[in-house]
Amino acid sequence: MLPLVLVGLLAPLPVVPRIVLMALGLSWLVGGRVLVPRLRPRACTVTTEPGSIVIGAAGLARQRLAARDVRAAAIAPSGTGFALGIVRGADGDRPLWLELASREDLDRVRGALGIGRAGFGAIQWPPQRGMFHTTARTIDAVAALGWLAFVGATVWSTAELALLAGIVVVPVTLVAMILAAVRGYPPGRVRLTPAGLRTLAGDVDRLTPWAAITAVRVEGRDVVVDATEGRFTIGMRDALPVERARLAGQIDAAAARARDGAADPAEVPASVAVLVPRDEPTRTWLERIDATAATFGRGSDYRRAGLVENDLWSTLESPDAPVTLRAAAARVLARVDPGRTGPRIALALGREPDDAARGVIVGALEEDVDTAAREMEQTRGRGR
């Protein structure tokens, strides 16, 4: 690994130990894919906490996952339960998959992480980041064994053999690392986005709306997608069988939600419906929200404007509510009693995993109407 290489370069040690450390580090860079394969599914427990979940009874895979660490999420039926894919770290990372036994379990995890019924963000195949947890090739093992031979020759002071091993293993390592960076990638990539299935191949960037997808299935080492515009194939040569099944299931579930209307926003409380945007500019809508907030009396007399405070909070904190309505609820709450409501609003924003949704809500909290309208429009524009 790289830290071991750096220790070998910089540590105040004799020459031979430094060479050995660097060689072991280089060996691990290529051998890690042989020794550390992708983790297969395993049983675990999932405990929910406010704003996070704890995955336990999973050995080295035990971890805590906070809502603020989630970059994307996707949900689909899986057998008798549900599969929840969670992307952490950065866009394009390999998802963490949780198989949940019931709708109640799914809703419990969704609620803790602030994930809506249809998920959010984009999941990609193949993953962009990382060289480990991919399928190893013979050249990886050859390079790793070559560096171990180099270490052995160095330790036993056979300089000729060490030099010979180094001459052979250095170019093999370079080739192995280049193949690791590009290997297994089909001519195109696919991204599961809120708008549809995005296919990128060379200069082609095609978006197939979810409602246009009629069928999806696994055929051999590929996933085949039928759409109104034709049939296309997603190459998944280096994927595990369960990964192909999950991708097909996610595509099928997203298409079914679009066809059946199940992806429509949840019904909003009747008292909050007055805040729903009409056919009006953003600035005009914000002025109307401020006028509604101004009708409130002192304290928490929300009913004077036809609103119920609990409904405002439930709307703001619900990942299934339309983001513009969540932003409106936040603006009203902040206008009426900022000293009392501010901490809870900040807590809701801190737990919000969707950067785009958080940006819209934060923009709506700007004091100046013009600034708030501009921030909201810019954030929505970046999210498209």
C-alpha cells in the first residue's frame, strides 16, 4: 500500500529494510485485488439512531452510516423484502447494499437516513472509483509474486537475482495497474438517475425516461433493457451475479414507479397545501409565503393562517414531500419564531443527505426575497 512505500522512502532505516518496505507496499498495490476480493453478502443487524444507522454483527464490515455521508440511494423489491443501495463518499462509488426483510424495516432505515420512497441521486455501473474489490487477473498475481521474489532476493543478498526480478516486475506492475484502472469497463456506462437511465458511450449521452422502459432482464453476463426506443445491453462482465440481479431489479423498480405513478410525491397535509407553488415566479411565491407567515400572531398561533405547526415540521422533515414545499415550511417556521425553531431546522438540514434538496431549503431561508429566489433557482438548475 502507498503508506508502506512512503515509509520505505522516508524512514531513517538502513538501505535493505527500506527497499523491503517499498517492495512489500508495491506488491500489495497489485496483490490486494487477489487477497481482498469483493465482499459477498452476509447476515447483519441494522440499528437505527436519529440521523444514522449502525450495521452490526458483520465482522470487519461493522460500521456506522450517517445521513450526511449518503450521496445517493436506490430502492427496489428483492424476493420477499427490499434492496436498499447506498452510495457513500463520492459520486460513482460502489454502493453498499442492504437486504431488508419487510416494508417496516425499510421505512425505519429510510427515516433514519432521510431517504425518500424512490431514493435520490445517481447510482452508476461500473463504479468509477477505487482499484480494489474488482476481479483480479493473472497479471496481478504475477506482479505480486514478482515483488515478493524481489524482497526475498534482497534479504538474502543475492543482488543479481534482485536486479533480474526488478527488471521483470516493474513493467509487469505498471501494466497491471493500468489494467486495474480501465479493466472490465464496457464501451459505455449507465447511471440510474431520478430522470431516467442515462447511457454514456463515447460522445453519446442518452437519457431513457423510466416510463419508456418496458422490460429488463439478466442474460448471461449482461443486463438487457427493452425500451420504446429499442433494446440495448449493459455489459457487466466483471460483476458478481448478485450485482447483475440488483442492477436489473433497480431499473425494473424505477420503471414500474414511473409507469404506475408510484413515484409521485406523497400527499401533503391539508393545512400546508396553501404553501404549494402555483403558476407564479419564485419571487412571487416567496412573497406569498412571507405574507402567510406575517398573519401569525405571537407565540405559535399557526391556525390563524390556516396552518398547523406539527404539519409544517412533518413536511420539512419528510424526504417524500416535494422539496419546494419543504423549503416553504422551513421559511414559515424560521419567520415566526427563529429563536425556538432555528435549532430544529438546523438539525433537519444536518440530517438531509440530498445535497440538491438541502441547497433549495437553505436558499429559501435567505432573509432577502430576491436572494432567496436566486439561490433556489440556481440550485434547481444545477440539479437538472
